[in-house]
Amino acid sequence: MTLPYCEPFKIKMVESVRQSTLAERHDWIRKASWNLFNLRSEQVFIDLLTDSGTGAMSDKQWGAIMTGDESYAGASSYYRLKEAIKDITGFEYFLPTHQGRAAENVLFSVLVKEGDIIPGNAHFDTTKGHIEFRKARAVDCTVDIARDITAVDPFKGNVDPGKLEQVLKETPVEKLGCIVMTVTNNTAGGQPVSMANLRAVRELADRYGVPVIIDSARFAENAFFIKTREEGYGEKSVREIAREMFSYADGMTMSSKKDAIVNIGGFIGFRDRDLFRKASTYNIMFEGFITYGGMSGRDMNALAQGLYEGTEFDYLESRTRQVARLGEKISAAGVPVQVPFGGHAIFIDAGRFLPLVPAEEFPAQRLAVEIYLEGGIRSAEIGTLMADRDPVTRLNRHPELEMVRLAVPRRVYTDNHIDYVAAAVTNVWERRQHITRGLAIRWEAPIMRHFTVELDLLG
Ligand SMILES: *Cc1c(COP(=O)(O)O)cnc(C)c1O
């Protein structure tokens, strides 16, 4: 008999979770104004809201926590992290920050100014926020095929080199702050970027004299996909691939809450000493002295260890297999999902799932509420609620797709949990004809409304 696949770890510490009744969930979500962000975590059985900062640290990471050096300057934990970053990314210089958006804030204080154009492959919300806050513009040059969620292509996170070159050609070089390459492409659904694409971006960047920054939150999942999908990389290790990816960049920003499997933390990596020095001043102002930058010594220790664990092939295989397991189970039941499955999450096409719910009534939010009611599972709406209103007309912006994201935390849930989620989603799918109405807004904040919005259920 062929032996089945098993995860390359065992469990040393557990946290109890409690299943609730439908009546309890109905009461809780109503009191939460039908907004899943307003639920207490105890009211959630399986939490797939995000994979950010929700991973389980290893025994070695917890061990490293106990040996953290909390010196203000020159802590050994800083040097331990510096060594790990050099080893895994090749970047000689680095600055710790409290998370990914803080890394963007510090680096963009040097690289981005009013009127700049920052092209890339679909900038993450906070990245775009930090660009627009500086009155600069983020231009999305992602390949067109990324918009077709049913199209099968191994690297739907890529930038379209033609679109990118057009932007570079049209923009005076002094207005090109940098190119931002996000790996994996989060906004496109955790889709990877190929090595060939990173190489092509580097060539264009050199031709037009623009620095390349890699937004690296999920660089290890990206490297895993290169290894398993791109010709010529099958025999290379994930770390060798990651090193090559970073070799095409001048710097990186990192949210360590994703692929480095820690609960908080981030950093910036630099090749150039001059850029590092300029950014250091902002780091001291916004984050902390250059050898701690908003992180405790113990957290830097755990991050150094997490960078190694997060780039192990066996771990990445189990992680991507688990995400794919969820995708395979629900798509086998008929649920419309994005393919290929992303590295960190499964995206359900809520528009096709609930075609009877009018677009003005937030179909993706209704679906997220139904999945919660069905099984106590928390997911995230990525649709009209999140897209907010047009700043000028104040009308709802309707994105091309109404999506519900099921993001899988790292090393937290077993395949039984995943099968439970698949069954709950399938149950909602089977009663979808009876869901004809959505929700109406009772109160909303002027921007980023989805976090705090209060809603009423319509029928
Ligand atoms: C999470 C994320 C960020 C922001 O990082 P935080 O740690 O949440 O501040 C930036 N870019 C990408 C691609 C991300 O996934």
C-alpha cells in the first residue's frame, strides 16, 4: 500500500476551540452588526479571516524567545536576525520594523515623493496607501490573465512587461520612485510571479534607471511555486530560489507575519549602504533605533528562526497542499473558486455563488455571514464593502469580482478542520437558491469602512 502524505511536524501545545450552536451564532453575528470583524475570537470556531500574524510558532521559535537580548543598541538578537536575512535574501543591510506597513512607511519616505509614479503588479492596500498618502500614484501592470479567475496559468501574479515598459517610457526618470514587485501577488489572489518575470523586470529597470523593491510577505510560497512550476528550478532548493529572486531587486519590504511565521514583525532589506543610511533616519523617527526598530529582542530571535523554517521545502509542501485541499474539496462540490489555488487562501466567486443577491446588497458579505452561521467559520469579504465608495461621487465602487477569501493560518489547523470548512461551504452552496437578499449599511466610516461597518440583514 502506498503510504499517505503526512505533515512534517507534530503538535506540542494545543489551544481549545469550542463549537457553538446556530442560535448562538445568529445572536452573536446580529449583535456584531453582521460584520465579522466585530466578533470576538471565542465566537469563532475556525478563523480564516487572515493568514497574517495567525501562524503557530515552533518549539525552536519559542526557545529563541527565551534567549532574546533586550539591549537598546547592538543586541545579539539584532545580529542573529541580520545573519538570517543576509543568508536567506542576500541583502547586506537591514532595518527591523514593527510590521510590513511600517517598512513601507520608512522606505517610501526615502524613495517616493509627490507626483511620483510607482508601477508594479497590483500593490497591496497598505503599499498603495503609503504611496497615495505621499500624493504619488501606484500603477498596476499585472498581466491581464490574472483578472480571469478561471484561467489556468502557472504565474498569474506576473507583471506584463509591455505595460510596465509603457509606464517607464512615458514617465520622466526623476518621477519614477521605484518599481514594486509583490510576491506572491496578494491582490491577484496569492498568485506567484515567475523568475523569468523578475528577471525581465530587472532588465527594464536597468534600462530606465529605476530601483526594484520586492514586497516580500509571501516570498517563500512564491519560491516554492517557482520550484514546482518553472522550468529549470525543480532541482534547486527553495532558499537558492529565494536568493535568486532577491538578486533582481535593490531592496525589499517584509511583513514577517506571513511567511516568516511570527505573530508580529517586519523589516527592510537593502543592497546599497547609502539607501540604508537614508532610511535609518526615518526608522529612528518612526520605529525605533536601528538595532530594534519597533521589535523586542525576543521577537527578532523568533523571526530569525522563522525565516529558516518558512523556507523549508517540506513545510511549504504541507502548507500549499492544505490550501489546495480546501480548494479541491469545495470546487469538486461545484463551488466557483479561483484557479490555480493561491498560496495562502482560497477565493470564492461570491457573485456566481449568490447570483440572486443584488450587487448593491453586498453578496460577498452575505456569503461570509452564511458561512459563519453554517459552521462558525470566519472569512473575509473582498468585494463591494471593501472597495469602498468613490471619493468624488460617493457611490459604491463595484469591483470586477465579489469574492470571499478563506485564508489559512500556517501550522494551525489540521486537515480535519479543513474538511469541516469544506463541508460547511458545501452546505451553504446546496441551499444557495434560498438566499436572495443581502445586507444594507446602517453606519459606515468615511474610509476603510469594511473594518467597522454596521449592517442590517435584508430577508
Ligand atoms: C500583509 C502585507 C503587507 C503589510 O504588512 P503588515 O505586516 O500587515 O503591516 C504588505 N504587503 C503585502 C503583500 C502583504 O501581504
